[in-house]
Amino acid sequence: MPKRKRAATPEEPVDSDGPIFWYGVNHKYGAFSQFFPAAFTVPKADILRVLGQVVPSPSAGQKEELVTFNRAEQFMMYSKAICFHDPKSAALILRSQNPKEQKSLGRKVENFTDQKWNAVKREVVELGSTAKFGQNEDLRAMLLGTGDRELVEAAPRDRVWGIGFGEKRARTMTSRERWGQNLLGKALVKARENLRKDEEGLENKPEPE
């Protein structure tokens, strides 16, 4: 598996139990954005499994196929293309270095249906987020440093991956009834849980005699 990058200290310690809001790559917590540049690698077999597709049995001596991504948006759009068996779009997305272009290419995936994508998209982003933060130690430290706080993408125009409101507006609302689904925030919380379990497993692993 790919090596983790050198650790760095998070910007500042957690000093509150309230939600952490963010939006865009230039925010203090901009690393939580899908557009944030961060390279990571995911086994192709793991992508196929989360999509519910058949994983080919490896031939004798065959190495595990690994796919490298330059950011989480690229991973998500690539997985979307694979979900709908569109290798041409998948290849174009992998060649792209621009997150806006990656998103645009993802919107053009052939044979797309909301029903099929909605059934797997959250698990796709959880897988990508776990890899992204697990393989970059500075990002890992930032995510784990949020403790058990709720993570909220304050995207004013996205009610699926965000809440559909900016941070200032959201903080003044007395009810969350009008909030969107915040699927990205929830996926990051799941990734945080996965990384925490990974660290606990390493701590409890017996040392060789």
C-alpha cells in the first residue's frame, strides 16, 4: 500500500464542541473540500466492491491494480464513470488536473441514472475520504484533531453534499429543518471513524517477540 506522507501539526487545537463549518479550499478547513489537491491511491478492486460490481479474480503473480488520484473530486467522478461502465469518461477524468473539469466530465457520464448513483455515492465518498486523509499525515492529523465534532459543508447552493446555506446564515438559524443532507460532512465523519479504528488497531497490535 502507498506510504503516508510526513505529518504536520494542525492549524490550531480544537477549542469547542460545536460544529465545524467550512466551504471551499481557501477556508481554514479547506482540506475537507473535494477540490483540495491531495494525492492518494485506491485499489481498483475496492472501487468495484463499493459499487457492487464483480471483482475479477487475479491471475497467478498478477499485482493488485492501484489507481492514483490528485484529489477527492477526481476519485468521485472516476468512480461515477466506472459505476456506469463508461471507460472513455473514466480515462478523461484520470487525465484531468482541474477539479472543475473533472466535475464537468462526471456530469457527462453515459448511461447515468440517479437511482443507481444515489445507492452508492455516499459509500464512494467515504472510501475516497478515508484514503485521502489516511495517506496524507497532515490531513489525517487535521481530521482526527476535530475530535467528535460535527462536520458541516456550508455550501450555499448544494443541498445534497452540503447544507444549502453559508456558515453565517446557518449559525443564526434556530432550526435545522431547512438544512440540506450534508452528505460530504457525514462521509468525513465516517472517514474519521475509520482512521480512528485503524489507529486503535495499530496500538493494540501485539509486538513480535
